[in-house]
Amino acid sequence: MASNGTQDNHIRELDKKISALSDALAHLGQGTSLKELLRIIRFPGYTTPAEFAFNVAILDTMLVQVNALEKLGAGSGSRGETCGRQAVNA
């Protein structure tokens, strides 16, 4: 089991990372860059076949990543609670 000092350092490190991820996801959730893309793609001549293929690939990849983050995030709280209870009961 980690000492209190080590545990405090771990908590601080996790707090920083969780807060940074939360802030990044909140900013991403505003969707301003995607709204701008929706506006731009309507300009005449914007989408060449190469740009279309590139945008489709990027958008598909982004959607896969968001879905993976959603699944990962949905279970992280319950796993953390389980690990915390096991450590306390040990």
C-alpha cells in the first residue's frame, strides 16, 4: 500500500489529469470548429474529391474516438470506486 505522501501525490496527479481532460472535452463539446466546417463546405468549389475523402476519413476517425472515450468514461467511475473500496477493505 502506498504511503500517505505518495497517495497524496497520486491524487494530485490524477486531479490535474482529470481536470485537464474535463476542460478539453468541455471545449471540444462546444463544436465551434465543426460548425465552422459546416459553413465552409457550402462554398462553391470547396470540396474536391481529395478534400472530400480527407474530410470523410477525419470525421469518421473523430467519431470512433469520441465513441471510445464515451465508453471508457462510462466505466471509469465505477472501476475507481471498486478499487477504492478494495483498498480500504484490505
